[in-house]
Amino acid sequence: MIPTGSISEILEHKGNAVWTVSPDNTVFEAIQMMSEKNIGALLVTEHGRLIGIVSERDYTRKVALKGKTSKDLQVRDIISDKVLSVTPQHTIEECMRLMTENRVRHLPVLEGETLTGVVSIGDLVNWIISAQSTTIRQLETYISGYPA
């Protein structure tokens, strides 16, 4: 069972920093930014609006495996433009289901049209592990404090 919780709780803990790239940037610039920030995907925005996402997987499948060069391609050439998004009110369980069913690793968080964060599968797994550890500690304290 996945502990209950919402995306807003994850964003409160991890922060809501979002790294974005323009569709006009080169793929090389995007990969370079992902490396510098130690992240696996960048949200692609144009005029302040989310239009897609570009990931290491996109690079591998659409550039490297096809023998193309990242300095000659723009992000718009490899963008995944069918982006699933969630709201801060979505539950951890809903997001895990979305990610699993759609085989994605990142979900932008939107309030209306405003980008307020991004969560990765790693963020969700870390939250679940932390919540389960807390529950275990509470149960251990309850059991050990109970007279035999």
C-alpha cells in the first residue's frame, strides 16, 4: 500500500525549482544543462508556457541511436510534446499509477497554466520510503511503550 500524501507535500519538502529549456536551444545545450543540474529531463517552455519535455531517453533514442549530432539538432526536433501533468492536489498514488501506466519518469506540476514544479519517479519513491520509515518508527515506539 502506498502511503497517502499529495504532490504539494513533496514540493514543500524538495522545493519547486524547475529547469526549463527553449525549443530553440540545441540538444547539446539541453544535455549539458541536465548534466550540470544532475537531472534526467528538462521542461520545454515557450513564452512562459509548457509545450513539452525533453529527457535523456529522448536524446538516446532520437539522437544517439539514429547517428545524429546533438550540436546540429534543436530541442524542438526531439521534444516529447504529449506531456502528462498533475496538480499539487494529486496524490502520490495517482502519480505513481500515471507514471507506471504511461512509462514516464517526470511529471510537471501545473496550477492552471502556471508551472509550479516537477516531480520525478525518484521523488515519489523517496517520499514513500520516508513515509514508511516514519510509520515503522511510530509502531516500534507504540509497541515498546506498551506494557508486556
